[in-house]
Amino acid sequence: MRPLAVRVASAMFALCGVAPCAPASGAAAPLVAVDIGHTEAAPGAMSARGRSELSFNRELAAHLVEALRARGLRTLLINADGRIASLQERPRAAAGAGADFLVSIHHDSVGEHELRAWHWAGRRQFYSDRWAGHSLFVSRANLDTARSVLCARAMGARLQRGGFAPTHKNGQRREYADHAHAVHYYDELAVLRHARMPAVLFEGGVIRHRAEELRLADPLHQARMADELATAIAACLHAGKPADDEATADARGERIPPVLPAED
Ligand SMILES: [Zn+2]
């Protein structure tokens, strides 16, 4: 027998016939735009073992899309092919699709003066084991700074609850919006300030750190991190909104009886 949740969902979708089909409440689920930072032409930072930041961003973004969908949210992946034309194109694509939230996925590096040389797989590479951990950025030039900060705080809180430690490396140069959750203001970031919806830039960790690079490349670690982020984003986007309005609840009670498990 199919689980109850699946049968309830099937009953809901059966009511509206052809796609696209909104949930029975009449309100579409929030749409989250997940932006893969950097491009094939400019792949961002380099890891301690010589992997590009873009490749880390791609993997975490894919896990995040999956985790958001598992929570019933709609998603839009931006820059899937790594060939997006400009920074402004990212929030523009999100706005064009009607996204309610934009999260840009990045991985962090360190200043050149902190790098040390080592050899990995027969090649000379550069690392720094000084800093490790995630951090978050919001812009006060964004149209909805308040919800951007709320979502970033929730993301930071969930990550710490899940055992992920933040870095305060970026506190040296970027003012804090929330110290406890490593949320910083970075007002001039184009992807955030041009966004017409709340937006957060997430740095998953420091890929120049030799041990953290290995963790960040681990699919299980990526999935766990994505799971905490998706929990926070879902909660943040529903914050302040009633679970169901009264009229919808009444109508559902009369017209759409719940599908209960068969007695067997
Ligand atoms: Zn980056």
C-alpha cells in the first residue's frame, strides 16, 4: 500500500487535472532560486588539492535543490551549465521565474599571504589550514533586507544545530548582521543587491583548508548540509504566514475529505 502522504497528495493533484497544478490550498509552494556561483570561464577559488570552487558549488547546489523539493518547495537552478552571461543575469533569472527567495552557493578561500605550498598527487598546490567553516552574507541594498537576514540567521542556526561550525574569518572585513550565526553584511554584492526578492549568499566552507576540503567533497556531508539549509529556508519562507487560511480549511473540510488508511 502507498503511504498515507502519497495518497493524500495524489488526491489533491487529481482535483486539478492538467499541469501545472497548485496544491489544493490554492497557493503555490514558494519558489526558491538556487544559484551556482562562478562560471566555467571564471571558476572562482581553488581548493588545496587543485579543484575549482565551481565544482564544489555545483555539487552542493544539486543537493540543496533535492532537499528543497523534498520539503514541497519549488526550485529553479540558476547557472546549471556554468555559462551565465553576467552577475546581474542571476537575480534577473530568479525574478523572471517569480522566485520568492534566492540563495547563491559559494565556497570560501583565504588571502594569498596565508597560503602555503605543498604537493598533492605529484603537483605543487597551495593550502591554508588556518580557517574553516561556513558563513553567510546579505546586502542592505536588497529590497527585502529584513527577510534576507531572517533567512540567513535561520540557515546559520540550523547548520550549527546540525553540528556545522561557522568561520569568523570574514568578520575581519565584513560587518556582522548576526555574530552568533556568522551572518555578514556585504552590501555591494551584485547577486544580492540586484535581487528583487530576499537573497543570501552562502559560503559552504574554506576549500583551501586541507581537511575541510575533504569534508566539503563528501556527498554525505553535502547532503547533510543541504538538508539543514533547506529546513531553514522552508521555515523562513513560511515565517509570519498562517499555515492555512480559514476559508480554505473550511472548504477542504467539506469538499476534500482526508484519505485515511484502509483498514486491513
Ligand atoms: Zn565564490
